[in-house]
Amino acid sequence: MLVCRYWKEVTINTPELWATICVSPHDSLEKARRRLARSKSVPLDITVNFNLRLENASGVTESIVRALDMLRPALWRARSFRLSVPNRPQAHAALMRCKEDAPLLETLSICISHSMQEDHHSSPRLPIFNGNTPRLRSCSFTSFNFGWDRGIVSGLRVLQLGGYWNGFSPSVDTLLDILRGCPALEELALRNMSDVDPEASMPLELEFITTKVVKLPRLTKASFYYAGNMRVRMLLSQISFPALESLDFCYLDNLTPVLEHLRQQSLTSLPLRHLRIESSFFNEPKFVNLLKRLMLLTTLELVDIEDVSCFLLKNLSAPPAAHPWVCPKLDRLNLDGCTTPEWDSLRCLVESRLAGKSSQLSSASAVASRGVSTASASAHIHALTVARCSSPVSAPRRLSSVDVTRCHQISKEMVQWLRMYVRDVRCEPAKGVWGEPVLP
């Protein structure tokens, strides 16, 4: 880019503009060296990304070593450090050059792509940044073995662990010890881990009954993606999360025991606003019992769930008289890949949550359909409306988004009907002869 000499001098002499250092196959060492010199002594955001496929990995180790040798004198002022490499030997070669203190480091991310690879670098523990990271608040490790050293992962606000298989996956005791060292944790994510041994876990489950619960009063977001059903079940039974607002479950088989732990937590405090369940199964009545406790839930995502039926949608629709609404603040509903619910149940759900609708008004329309005069029905509806306005129970929120992608039982005409009453309707577009989308 061509600029005048004045603006060029301004940019060159503003160190904050050069504080982001990136080294990758697309960002040369010379460019990183130039930005490093112009950043002077301001905190740095460093990214070393050589996440390449094996067939293109020739010379990658040498490039990684050269990059870390160049960055090593400036690591003391790193504010964030992100390393992404194909395998463990390359991560070992890079981290062997990160032995100095990092007093300003707040975010640390180490990602090893080929997590299933077995090598002699799987067991040794590296002294990262000399163990001196007093400001570290966010850690994301993928297939990186750090010996589950609590000194690295203590006092965190964000913890993300993934890609640990077979003997390298953490036990429940190990995770609980780590969580005890992070009382201010706000976000937890466990992804792609071999499950713990069920036979070895049964005596531990009995022992946990008398174990002190780990309290995480600031935890607001948790995600468990193929993290092992037994591990998640035992973990949630031993932690308290009264401020949790977002929760994701993916590929965890039977979630019924986990849902029971959530229901018990809701008896004290569970302000959950976002719940996503994908490719798992559960007992639908028990799931509905949990939803009855989630009065603040605004987003419900059920992806590829065969257990979702008309029973769930009917409970989310207008309740019987003198019963509260289930999830009255529900705003977004995702049924992607759920082929069991029938169209009539979904239509009743949408209609019952329209502005000005209520179960009493539905009963009034039923009275009118039985042959009562129009004047009598209008007077009855007016009386019920006045009673509803004076009632302390507020009406439910109108649905603003419905996702019926891959719901083959929902036809094009049904989607068009939904779009008359729901602002955002997502679906799998119908394809023409040449594969072009017919339905936008």
C-alpha cells in the first residue's frame, strides 16, 4: 500500500501496530523480524502456525526451530502465544526454546494435529516458560502432554483440553484436581478423549458420594464433545456450577444420568440460557422435567436426536390451566436432523407461542368451535384476556428462529407456513434438476 511519508513515519513509530507477530508458510521470517523490531517493548501476540499435512511437511521442523530462535529473545513480553504443529517431535523442538519466564503471558495455546501418533515425545514433560506465568488465564491444549502439571493450569479462567486418547486421556481425579486449582474458571471445554474404564470407575463413583464437591461459582460456559460418557457423568456429579449459562453435549451416548445431575443442580441455581445436544440419546420425560426447571432458557438445539418426539413439542406448547409454561423465554429452536417430530406438533408449538396467544385463548377457540355464538365467544375471549393480563404469569416469548434442516418430514409448504410466523426459518433447500437451490 502506498501512503505519504508522514503517515509512514506515524505507523512505523507506533509500536502497538506491530505487536501481532505471525510465522507460518504464508508469513515469512523476514516479515516477522521486521514487525518484531518495530514493536519495541510492547506486549506481543505471537502465533506460530505450521499446521500442514504430512505430504507437505518437508522442512517444517527446521522452519519451526528458526522461528522460535528468532522469537526467543522477545518471549518475555509475549501476551499470547499460540503454537500449531503437525506432530509431537516438532512441538518438543519448539517448546525446548521456551524456557524463559513469561511474566506477561495471558493466553497459551498448543495444538498438535496428529494426536494419534505414538512416539518417544509422548511422555516427557517440558518446563514451559520456566513455570513462571503469573498472569496466565487461558489455556488450550490439543494432544500436548504436560504431565497434567497443576502448576501450568492453575488460576485459569478458560481451560480447553482435547485430543487425548488411550493412556494419555485424563482420569476424573486428575480433572477434579485441576478444577480445584481454578476456582475462578469461567469456561471449560473437553473434546475428543478416550473414556475412562467403566469397571475401574464404579468404585470411584461410590467413593465420590462422600467426596467434597468442587465449587465453580463463575463457570458460565461448558462444552463436552466426545469426551466420554462416564467421564462427563462423574465429573458433573462432583462439581457445582450455579452460574452456568451455556452447555453443549455432543457424541456422548446415553445422557439420562447427566440430565439428572443437571436437574439436581437446578434445584439450587442453574440460569442456563443455551443448551445444545448433538448425536446422543436420553429419556424424553426426564429431559422434559429438566426443561421445566430452566426458566431462563432462550436457545435449545437438538441435532441428530432420535428421541425427540411430539411429546417434547407438546410440553413446550401451551400448558394446561394453572400450570406454568415450559421454557417461557425460549427464542431459538434447532431441530436439525430430527426426523421424528410430526408437523402438527411443531405447528401447535409455533401457534401457541405467538404474541397474544395462551392456553386459555386456545380453550376459548375450542368453545367457539363447539357451536357457541360468535358474540358469546368474543365476550369469553375478552374476559380471558383481561384475566390473563391481570395474572402474574407472563406470556411466553415468540419464537424468532426455527431450524428444520434435514427434517425430511417438513415439506416446502410447511416451511412457507413457518415463515409467516417465524422471522428466521432455516431448512435444507430443495434441489433442482441440476442441483441448484429451488427453495431459498
